Amino acid sequence: MGKYKNYKGPVSYIWRVLFFAIGQLFLTAGICLGKVSKFGVSAGASLPNIVNIITNGKITLGQGMTYFFYFFIACHYLTILIKKQKWSWLYLFEFAGALITGWFTDLNMLWIAPIANGMHPENSIALQIMFIVLSALFQGFGLAIYIDTDLFPNPPEAMMMALQMWNPKWKLSTLKIATDSTYVGISLILSFIFTHVLFSQDNIWIGTVFLALAVGKVMGFLRPIVSPHLKKLFYGEAPAEEAAA
């Protein structure tokens, strides 16, 4: 990546910030669509969601901010452990990434929830499927865009990239599926221990399992398509020998 022209130029940063915001908007809109589908929350939101349920609404930070706190505390330090590095002030960029995701999630929920609730998806399996499929597409597209900006990585994505550095043979899409499936598994255990319920439409349901498997697949399909165009836009043309590689 460092071989690209204008790698540190101001125009590069402007485009990267713009597409970071676009990617976050799609990612968090997908999280919200999973939440309002009544077909199960998205896999990544299952842990924060069960925390809200367990505390009986005593945590009033909103879906996005709960998402932010969990992922920053848990994934942030797991990433450092995987990288086998000491803590650095640079890791605060992950704090910013998680905070931005939290804000965007709560912002999107303000307009998505009233529209979706007015359609009453709980009364229509077709609407539930539509919302959950859109959730997978939006999240996968958002991830495919914002990862290549190299700005403010969310702790979950930072952890995935750290795992890929540890073993380059692992694909990010495969790691996404593995981590999302892990979140769902932990959420199921917590749900059973504290609420004595494994599955419910407001928490882990059929859609949650679908999203755990689908978001990584969508990201893996779209990223090879959009990544070359984004890198060309962000960094300019690659040298001939690298472009041919």
C-alpha cells in the first residue's frame, strides 16, 4: 500500500474520511435493521443486547453506546494480546472507531425504528426476511468499504486484522464469520444463565444465526470488487509491477 502515489496527500485523507463515514452509515444501518426485524438481532449486537436484557433496562446508554463499550473493552485488549504488543496511545484510535460506530448506530435507529415498527414486521415473515437480508447486505457492504480506509478501526475489525497478521492464510471474511459465531455462542450462554431463555425474537433468533454466517460472506464477496477502486481513489495509481501482481 505504501507504494501508491500520494499516499499521505491531503486529498487521500479527504476521500478516506468520506468513505469511512459512508461505510459506517451502511454498517450501522445494517445493525439497526437486524434489531428492528423481530427476527433476531445482528450477531455483533447480540452481546450488548443481552446485557441490556439482563440489566432490565438499567443500562440506558442506547444500543449503539452499549455496543461501543462492550467492543472497546473486550476486543481492544484481545487485539493487543494477539499482536503481543504493549499498550500504546495509538490504540486510542480504536476507541474513536468504536465510539463513532456507537453514535452512528443510535443515529440510524432514530429513523429506522419508527419506520420499521410502523410496518409491524412481527406480523409478516416476508418483512422479517426482507429486513434481515437487508441487514446482511448493508453490514457486509459497510465493512467492505470502511476497512480499506485504514481509519479508526473498530475493535472487532482490529481484532480480525490482528488475527490475520498472526496467520496470513486466514481470510478476513472467514474471521468475521468465526468471531460473529463466537459472539452468538457467548450470548446464548449468558441468556440461558441469567434469563433461562435461549432464543427470542428480540434477542437471538433465526435471523441472528443467518447474520453470523452471511455478513462475512457478503463482505468477502464485495471486498475484492470495491477494494481496487477504493485504493486507486485513495492512493492514486499503483506502480506497474504492483498493478500487474
